[in-house]
Amino acid sequence: MHTAKQGFRAILLRHETILLFVVLLEWLYFNSVGPRFGSVDNTFDIMRHSVEIGLLALVMTPIILTGGIDLSVGSLLGLCAISFGKFWRDAGMPIPLAAACTIGIGALAGGLNATLITWLRLPPLIVTLGTFSLFRGLAEAITRGADTFTNFPASFLFLGQERWLGIPAQASSFILVSIGIWLLVHRTTFGRSFRAIGFAPEGTRYAGISVERRLAMAYVLAGIIAAVAAIIYTSRLGQAKADAGMGYELFAITAVVLGGTSIFGGIGTVHGTLLGVAAIAVLNNGLVHARQSREVAGMLTGLLLILALTSSIIPKMLASLKTRRQTLATKPIIT
Amino acid sequence: MKKIISLIVVAGLAFVSGCGKSNSSSGGSSNVTGGKKITVALMPKSKGNAYFISCKKGADKAANELGVDLVFDGPTDPDPAKQNEIVENWITLGVDAIAVACENREGISTALRKAKAKGIKVVTYDADALPNARDFFVNQATPEGIGYGLMDEAARLCGNEGEFAIITASLTAANMIEWQKYIEAHRADKYPNMKMIALRPCDDMKDKAQSEATALLSANPNLKCIMAICSPAVPGSAEAIKQAGKIGKVKLLGLGLPNENKRYVHDGVTDSVILWKTEDLGYLAVFAADALAKGDLKPGDKTIKAGPLGELQIEGDSILLGKPFIFNKSNIDQFDF
């Protein structure tokens, strides 16, 4: 009985549980102030608006688990969006082929990050800071900053703007990717090694795991999913321009960290990330319904992040304080 | 421990709800006349921009006079998808009319068409969307109005004769080419003794404008007037004239914001800054959106009576704000944008 209670308490104190409560509280609060907040339409709005950042956050999770980071995903989204436009409009490819080639570009770009990080052993922060500028710069150079791709066929715009099986069409791809990444990280030895690498890269290497291959895989995956996000983004807006996805990398990282993944690697879950995405998305949308200005959203996201981080650390701090006090009390005083 | 956590969460939410209560009166005191209060949502290109803050002043005034519930929101970061998201939120929120200054012509049109399909009236101002995505465009200045206004003012400053030069943003910018066309047409028509001797691009940069103006001044001793038709070129040219010691000898006029030129106007370097009154633009955007929602403004109308702005022309589906406004020493201090 005692252990069951302990176990329940552990689950209750888990970061993800606290975050789930935060999301629920947000929901209840906004539902009470905004008459249309809880409507189906609005729920779908929230989904639609968070798919691209959600996808980036999902693939950012394994990377951060390994102790790495990918700052280039937002820029890569921009590069992929205009590549997609180029393939379709200028090369005259049908949409599915253009999409496939775009995903190829994403994989190549992710491969570039992976090569620099694993072969040359450069720090991910520096490598992706470089490709962050490189990818965006390429996108701007190709379009000279002004060329905009529009007039996509309605069948393609369906993906970003219409409903399929009752839910926003892009939500189904998001759900698929979520399940895929969750299974990869939590249910395969391959995925579990991401956390091992984050804890101790050298130790993992001595355990006979090919650290480089797994790291490379995480960055290539990020590239591929960034391309998918770019296609969804283009479909949602009906436009591809070089400034697509600007700043998205930071939103993705925020969602991952808010979801309880340690920025030093080793600790974290995919469902935590999903909750992180939800917490930010609900907040951003809800503030509109509460008739709040947009600046408040940024402030509250920051506050939420700090709150979530401290709330998961405070219990540990209190626990260690308690044991210290106990040891102090029992320690014989030597004079 | 649990208590502490819940305390933190509750404190956080209390903060959120505290924020929630403060903003409910953004529409201002209004005279609701029995019927349903109209909600107009107004979006700038970006929120921190002084130009749009000044537009909002006019919009607030219109909302107060008309008893409109005004929602004002816009992007605070450079994400081009933000305008679409805000519009989509407004659709769900169920506003009656939307007025948008469009950052991305094609991109925003997707969301605006959706709003129109839901029966929401759509007006664009400052920068237009695709014509099928909105009901009316509130046009702050036609190329003709800008071109003629610039040429008239230049001629007035020079006494109808002499050489002048134009500094533009780039030789390929579509809107500026359009303005130059009207400047030239008006010159040939009305001021044959004025002579345009040079057209120089400044790449929309102040320092480049300054070096171009310096070069123009030293190469053309008879130059009487510089016309700067992109906003960084006005202070840039002013600096050049000042440093060349030609204050008063060479006249300067241009398109720009009052605030960035005030100093030079007071020093007598810059003679005239031409632009529209942004407050009037915001006023008209809300006025037109409200009129549309009430059914007072319909497609095909030829004029609109916009309160203190008087009767304004409608050309096709664009509502014309009227002639540009000239800011000079006597009035520039009344404007803050």
C-alpha cells in the first residue's frame, strides 16, 4: 500500500503530469472567458496553427536528448518551401514529385548538419548556427528575397486548409509523425540510445553503440521532417516565400524544454514535448479569445517555461534540503 | 510539496486572469444604439511600427464615434504566417468586419477569402490583398496623387524653373517607377522649365542616399532641388546638403515619416515631407469596415461620406483617402509617427 501511494505520488509529481494540469487549467480558464474558445472550429484552428512548429519540436526532441541542438530547422523550412515552389512552378513537376524532391532536399540538408557534426566532430550549436544562416541565405538568394510562389492547385491546398476524416487534413500527418517518433524514442533500442548518448557519449561508445550513426540519423530525420513541415506550411498559407518559418526553431526548442527534456541531454519524453507544444499553442490562441494582445503571449510563454522548470526542480530541492536537515540533526556535534 | 506546486500554478493563473480583465474596454466609451454592436478587427503589418501606431489612433477615434467594438492585433515577430493565424482566430471569434494592412499579398488572401466565405466583411488598407479576397481597399494614395503632389511641391520650391534630381530606392521598384511616370507626365504638362537631370538609386539605405546626394551636389552646381522618393533617402540627402554647406541653396523634399525628418525640417535643410495623414487612414479603414458591416457601403458605390474626412471618392473597389499631405516647418510638430 505504501509503495502504491509512493508510486502515485511520483506520477503526480512527474513533469508531464504537472504540464498536463497546466494545459487543462489554461483550457478551463480560456473557456470561461472566451465564448468561442471551446468550439470545435477553434480547436481545429489551434491544431492547424501548431502543426509545423509541432513537427519541428518532435524531431528536435531526439536531438536534444543526445545533448545536441538544431538551430537550422526554421531556416531549412524556408529553404524547403521555396524549393518546393521551384520544383512545382519552374521545373513543372507534379505536386507529389515536387514534394518528394523537397523531402530529398531536407534529407540532404540534414545530412550536411550530420556530416559536420559527426565527421568533423564540431559542436552542434556552432554547426547549426552556420547552417541556420546558410539555409535562409540560400532561400533568399534563390528567390532574390522577393519571388513568391502562389496559385497552387486546390487539391494541394486541401492539405493545409480543409478537413479530412473530420479533422484538419494536416493533423493526420502530425499524428502519424508523433506516433512514429514516440515509438522510435521510447520503444526501440535505437531510440533509447539517444538518451544514452545524452547521458554519456563516451560510455555509449564503449558499450559498442555506433554513436555517430545514431547522431547522424537524428539530424537527417530533422531535415526530412522540416521538409514535410515546409510542404504543410506552404499548403496552409497558399504561398511559399523565403521568409517562411522564421524563428520557428526557437519555438520548437521552447516546446521541447517546456516538455521536460533536459537541454543537456539524457532526460526527456516525446509526450512531454507534445504537451509543451499544446501548452504554448493553447496559450497563444486563448489570449486572442481573452482579448489580450499578442505581446502578452510571448511574456507568458517565458513565464510558463520558467514556472515549469522551477516546479519540477523545487520538489527535488526541498527533498535534498530535508535530508540535509535530517543529517545535520543526527550528526553528532563535535566541538 | 504538492501544495507548493499548486500554489505556483494558481499564482500563475491568477496573473493570467489579472491580465485578462484589464483590456475589456478597448472599444472605448460607445453609444450602443439598441441593435447589435459591430465588432471590427484591425490588423497592422507589424505592431511596433510607429506608422501603424499612428493609424491606430485614428482607428480608435472612429471606433469611439461610431460605437464600434475595436479589436486591434498584429504580428510582433517576422513570421509571415502570423497574419493568417490572427485572421483565422478572428473568424472563429466571430467578428463582423476585418481591416488588414497586408504584409503578404497572396498569403493573406487565403485567410481573407475564408473570412469572406463566412460572411465577414473584409477591407484592406495601406497594402492591398488580391482583389477577390476583400470587398474594398482603402487606398491612402494613388501613384498619380503621389507623383503630382511631389512635382507640384518641387515646382513651388524652385519657383517653377531649374534643375532637379531624383533619388529613388532602386531602379526596378515597381511602385517608384509608377510614381516617376506621373512625375514626368506632370512636369512635361505643367512645368516645362523644370528639368530632371539625374535619377539615382540608394538601395533603400540612408548612407548610400547620402553619398549619392553628395555626388549629385558636387557634379551639378546648378542643381536647385533634390526629390527623395523613398523614406531613407530624405534624411540621407538632408545630411549631404548640410555637410556640403548648401542649406537653403538646394531645396529638398521627399516621401517620408515626419519623425525621422523633424530635425532637418527645423534646421531648414528639408523643406517638405510628403505623406498621407496616417491617422486619417486608420480612421477611414475602421469607418469603411463598419459601413460595410452595417450595409451602408455596398459594392458599386461611387462615394462614401466618412465623418470629418468628408465625402471621399471610390474608384472601382478602392476608396481614395485623397491628396497626400505636406508636412513642413509650420505643422510637422503636430504629428508623431
